[in-house]
Amino acid sequence: MPETALQAALKEAERILGGDADRVVHPVPPGANVSMFRPRRVPAVVRPFHAAQVPALVRAFACDETPPLHAVSTGRNWGLGSREAAGHDAVRIELDDLDRIRDLDTEQGWAVVEPGVTQQHLSRALDGTRRMLNVTASSGHSSVLGNALDRGVGLRRQRTEDLVGLEVVLPDGEQVRVGWWPRGEARTAPNPYGLGPSLLHLFTQSNYGIVTAGVVRLLPRPETQRVLRLGFGRDDLSAVVDELRRWHAQGLVHGVLKIYDTTSATSYGTDTGRGGFLAHVSLGGTTAVVDALTEVAVEAALESGLFSDVARSDKEPPADDDVVSRVVEHGYSGSVVHHEEMLRSAVGRHAARVDDEGGGWLFFLPLVPFTGEHVTAALRLLDEVHAATDVRPGATVNALDPDVIDLVVSIRFARTDDETARAHDALDRLYESFTAAGYLPYRLDVDHGGWTDRLVDPSALALGRRLRQVIDPHHVIAPGRYA
């Protein structure tokens, strides 16, 4: 029987990887994912252990007859599909063994990291320095670079603002660097835009190439870090959001202001009280500045009469059972030391077992205007979904700036056929109702990639696809969620 194109490519891949058959796996049985999206057919998995191997691996698949490649970092894109491809029959190239911090400059504030570098890895490398990582509230075992490429949100700002340079293997095997890259001993100032058209974000949320390294900015570590915890009820939600927006606009908030509703807080291990909300306001800087900010913020909170509870982290640290507050407070300081507690509260398993054994978990991620009226309207849409499906979504408000809210909508469910069906029905309804209201998602899951056609301007969509055809005429890279 003649050798197929896939067999030939896999044989070449094994040769590139030093003859290690364990790094080229085929066939691959269907895998589980914590969201219970339909498992994709995977002809093979290829696992490089050095970034220099990726160009040759891509060239081995660079013909019309081989299946396309789908790259994952650590594969922990939980709630949106984990490591699943958008479609069937893509060869998965897993990059978690590319886990080197290639360069680190705590004076100028940047690190060159590979896709397998996790939040825990990089944050620990920064312990005791004047710099910190903009961590997300997800597991410490999730990829720094993978999350940034999907435009995730950290506790300090959106991760796209951290990204300043990328090393990318194009579909023909050529390796390029876009954005800003360090130049040996000449420590130039980071400039993600470069000269001429900026190519950096051509490779975020795209399938134009495989990223093998990136440069991420590191934030100055505040000399003093403090968090205010503000409790309030549903009836005061609109007024509280408008009050906190004023704080944000006037410089009282340092980082992403977070508000957890009862459902989301309980799912992560904290009780806000029945019908309650818990806001976290980050204050950072010199001790004198933080003291002044704290005094102003506490006074404003008390004068407003909107909050049932006002606590400051330096005088009232979180209770032992308040998992959310511990995660958030340490996260504002760039630490993920408590993150795994919140993960286990949410799905009942540690990172390595989430997809195989964790409780069901889905995310819907829209952007909402930062006003009390809009946030209240968005939460009413969650009530409507609950009434229609008996599924109660949780909501976390993340204020990215004084105008924009990242609303993290989470759905927990038991992985039975009935509960899975209801959870996915609820997710479908969220897409429909939120987009109809103008609250559009900024990230998509693997089963809703078709929404790109509905949400992106047709001319922009056509231009993106023309660019992809030029860059990847043989479709070496599999279509992604945003293709």
C-alpha cells in the first residue's frame, strides 16, 4: 500500500524530533474537554521540545494533501474549548514543552517567553524584583503567551497591552519577528508598533502562523498594594456601577476593578450573601499615595450610602474561606499563589485533571458599556436565560477602563447529558440575546466560530481572508475560531 501524505509527514516529523516516537502520536482517540464541546477528530499529535524544530515541522505539512496544523500552548483555554480545534481533522502541534524564559529585563520591564511558559513560572521568576506579571485570575498553569494571543484580560489590564513582539513561523516554514524585539546588549525602548504598518496583531486571534515566542511587558511593582472590598445588594447595582465609574475616571482605581455577583463568587469559593455583590478596588503606589487614596475612597464609599460593607485589606484581610478575595488581592500584586484554590472551587480538580474529570464549565465573554444602566440590563439578560433554561449563569464585572466592561459570564454544570444540553442551550441564548442588545463578545468558543461572520464587518472579513490566502495558499494552518 502506498504511503499517504500524512504518513510521510509524520515520519518526517519523527525524524525532526530526533526519532522520538513518543512525540508523534497517531491515531489519537477523542479527548475530553471541560466544556463538553463536541470532541474533534485528531489524526495525530506532534510535540516539539525546541522552538527551532517548529519551522521544519511546518514545512513537513506544507502541501495540499496533508491535514492542516492546529497549534496549542498549554491547552488550558478552559470554558472556550480547551485544546480543541475549531473543526475536525487537524493535526495538533502541542507547544507546552517550549517553556523557556529566553530573556528577562527587570530594569526596562520585559520578558521573552515561549508558549509553554506559565503564569506560575514567570511570576516566580519575578519574585523579589521591582517588576511583576499582569496575571489573570485563571490557573497558574495556564500559558502567558497563549492567553495574550487570544486577547485575555489580566488583573491589571487587557493582555493585548502586554504584548510587544512575536516570533512566528509562517505556513511556508519561514520564521519572522514582528513588533519589537530586544537587540542584544543594545537595550532599545520597547515599541510594539514599529515603523510602517503594524504587523503585531495580525497574529492575535488568527491562524496566519504558529507563534514560538513573544515579548511581554512587565509592570512596575507597587511599593504598597492595597485592596478595598465593597459589599452591596442587587437593588443598588446601577448606582454602584456609576459611582465606581466616577472613581475609575478620576484615578482612584489602579488595575481592573472587579465585581463578582453571588453566583460567580460562590462558584469560586466565596459567599457574598444572598443576592449580594462584592467589588474589589485596587490601590497601589508609594505608601503615602496609597494611604491618601484609601482615605479618599473609603470616605467616598461611606458618603455614598451604597455599600453594606467596606473593608480594606491592610486592616481586614480576607477570611480563610474567602477564596476569591485572596486570589484577587495576590493577583493584583502579580502572584498566583492562591489561584489553584479558586480553580478547584470552580471545577473540583487541579489543572492537569480539569478536562478529564472537572465539573462542566462554559464561558461567554461580551464587552458592555461601563454604566449602571448597561450593566443592569446585561444582568437582566442573564435572568432571562435562567428563566428559560433553569441554568443560572454567574457574572464577573471587569472594568478595563472608565468606559468598557469585560463581563465574564460563567456556566457551571454537571457533565450529564441533560445538564450539558441545558448548559449549551443557555450559552446559545446568551450569544443571541447579548448580541441583539449590542453587547458583543470579544472572544469566541470553538463551537461558535461562525459568529465571526455575523459580527465582523463584511469588508474587513473579506480583507482578512484575502490576507490569509496570500500568507497560507495551501491552508497549512487549520481554520481557527476567528477565521
